[in-house]
Amino acid sequence: MIRDARRVVDLHNASTKRGKPLDGEISQRFAVYFDASCPMCRSEIAFYQKRKGADAIDWVDVSQPENAPSEISCADAMARFHVRKTSGELVNGGVAFAHLWKQLPSFRWIGLLFDTSATRWMINGAYNLFLPLRPHVQALFRTEAPSQNKG
């Protein structure tokens, strides 16, 4: 599936440039695993997809169970933010954001800042503090259909 001229990978139907390596295969592309069923997640990913460098990233919708990385369950993939580095390593949490930011030229500096031994604990800690608040923040991104009854 393709949205807004940005590459969103449907691994079930993709035949090349997969976001998830097959057994014994190392992906040469950076992959972001995101929950497209989450309005907040879609909004945030859409923001990143518009940035320079985003076309070199595979954007993988893990709300489709067959798209979850093979190492984890679909539920785990949807519960935390994950990226697959070009080395094939799957990373999650705040550090996964640092790795994403390093792929995007306008955010590279912040990615480098938060991908050091001295700062990884901060970004992971902030991410872990955010997780319990996520359902409440997501509610702000849900839009209700306008009322059809104007009388």
C-alpha cells in the first residue's frame, strides 16, 4: 500500500525491498514498524515521512499481524516503537527514535545526541514514562464524525 507518495510497505504483498528480512537475510534498508491503527502514530509517522531522507526508509504497518518482525509478536510490535537498523538489529523504545532521527538529515543531530551511552537511559526513561499516558494522548488524536443532525 502507498500513502501520500511515501513508501509504506505491506510485507504480505511486497516482493522486493522488504522491511523484514527473511530467514538468513540482512535488510539493507532501515525499517520503521508502526501501528497504523493508532491515529497518533499515523500522524507522527506522516510527519516523519515528509522529511528529507524518508524515501530511504521502509515504513511497515504492524497493525497487520503478518507485518510484525519475526522476533516479536504483533501485540509487542504495536505496544512499543521498533526500528530495524540496516545491520538487521531490531531496536525498540526511545533509542529506536534516536535511530530514526539519525536517518533523517534535519533530525540527525538529535539522534546522535540521544544515541550515546550517557543519554540512552534518558530517552528510554522518557519513553517508558510516556507509555502509560499514551492511551490518553491517543484520545486527543481521535476525531469524531460530524453530527448529521443539525436540527
